[in-house]
Amino acid sequence: MAVGALPQTCGATQAPVAWLRPGQCGYVGPDLGVDLHAASIGVLTVGLDAPFVLETPEHGAIRTRSVYAPGRARHRVISPEGRILLLFTDPSAAVAMRLQVGRYGLEHRLERELIAACRRGADLEYLRLVADPCLTGGTDRRIRGGATDRRIRRVVDEIREEPARILRAEHSAHGLGMSTPYFLRLFASQTGTTFRRYQQWNRLLEAARGLAAGHNLTRCAADAGFASPSHLSDTFHETFGTTASAVLGSNVRIELDV
């Protein structure tokens, strides 16, 4: 497991790689055999070498080449053939999908570009820029996703800067001159997830950085503000559909944006 700068490529000849950076994590590699799970924020999955099967409690099995699952939507991807790209977008932007099945979007408009980018060893910054925007009328008109309200952006930055600190909705709302119900509605509309789950997501990313750096589960849980190592383990499994030990025990290279 290597820890260093954000990787420059994700070509077919490279080993599986996961990366963590402020506001985002991603993965390129084979299917990890995950269970049904529900991430706190939205996740875009693209089959790089072949279509895959999306399973959801509401819709059963759907065969597709790309899917966007919004935050808190339970699902899993089964891809026995080839590699997949996972992009957990933060804040959860409305990505450009051609079809909609319930809460799930299918067929990203830049699906071919994403596949080609990974095959040729593209800069991962390109993947982030492609996945985050909401496309309006073609690839040349991109509107960056994320919190556009400056007040919510201030709270988002505060959470990212101190992920272990637990913020109370009523305190944050008061500081912005809002009622708590209005603040919670605005935060959810701007980020695609709840105030509590957004904090949980950032605590999880902080713990993942510690695990990638070689720290034990107990230290990572404490440093990230989890109540206990078991609380961290349960949250990790619910978010990613697998265990931290399974990821760390695999041959996935984890890169940190430092």
C-alpha cells in the first residue's frame, strides 16, 4: 500500500488504486465484492471494460455501463468482468445521466470519455471535473456542482477543516441567522445529503486517511471523532459495502492528496 501524492494516471496496466483528497474519494480497479450499502453522498460508478449489474432493493437487477446513486440510496454493483471506476462526489452534484430509474441515474453523458480517460491513463483531475458538473446542453457548457450558497459553503468548509468536531445544527443555523429547519433544508438541497451524514462522511474520510497512513483502528476512530472502533467499522461497512480490513488487506494502492 503506497501513500503519497495524488496519482497521475489510472491506466489499465496499473494496479488498483483508491485516492483521497479534500471533498472526494475514488477508486479504479476490479469489483471488490461489496454488500448492499448507502454512502452519505452520491457515487458515480462506470464499468471500464464491460457493463455491470446494479442491484437495488426497489428495482432488483439492472444491467448498465454507468450509474449514479445519490446519497443514502442503498445499492451494490456486481462487475465480474474487468474494472470499475468509482467517484464519490462531494458535495453531491446532479451529474448528467441520460435515464432515471427511481432515485438512480443511468448512462452518464460522458461515459465514453470517462472510460477512455482511464484506459489511456488520464489525469485524475479530469475525472473529477467530468463527474462533478451538471451538464446543460453539451460538454462545452458545464456548471460546477456543489454548494453555491456562500453560507452553506462556509459550513461545508468548517466541517472539512475540522472533521472530528461535531457541529450542532441549531448552533450553525444561529450563526448564519437562520431557523434550524430552514438551515437543514438548505444544507440538504445544496449538498445532496443531511447535515449529520455530511459530517459523518468527512469523519470517515479522516479515519481512512489515518488507516492509509498505517495507524490502528482505535487511533483512527478517536482522531476522527467516532465513539468507538466498532462505530467506525460499522460506518465504513455501511458506506462502502465492505470492511476496512478487507480493503487494507487487498492489493489496492491508497493515495493521499497531501
